[in-house]
Amino acid sequence: MQLTQDQTQTMIKWLESHWGAHKCICGHDDWLIADKIFEINEHRDAINAQFATQPVIAVICKYCGNTIYVNAIIAKIVESQGGPNEKQK
């Protein structure tokens, strides 16, 4: 799913308030926010089993390519879908 301009701005503000000046493992601090929302799927053994997914935003080091994934629900980019496999608080 493509990030809108509003979602990108929300992500930038979230990173500024939660991350600060974070350096990569390579020592650089020049990051790129991916323009799409990705999903991480829960590993499953059965082909037709239900499984949970987590929407994430990739934050990529422009120097070495190291990638950090930020949960898009926690960062308030998307709303939780409240699926059957989502853990309740």
C-alpha cells in the first residue's frame, strides 16, 4: 500500500518524537522512509491456516541499506484491523 503525503508526514513526526538522532550500525545517520506499507506475516506450518500480519514501515540507511521496521499501527499510520489473531491488551 502506497503511503500518502499525510501518512509520510505522520511517520516523520513519529520518528522525530520517538527516535531522535539515531545512528545506524555503520555509523551513519542518513535514513530514507520507504513510500509503501509492508506486512510481516506470522510463520505458519499449515497451508490454509489463519495467520496474523503486522503492517510495517521500512526505514532504510542510505549508506549501507540496513533496514529497520516500525509497526505502522503503533506509529498511528494505519488503524488496527482487530483480526482474530491479534493479541488483546
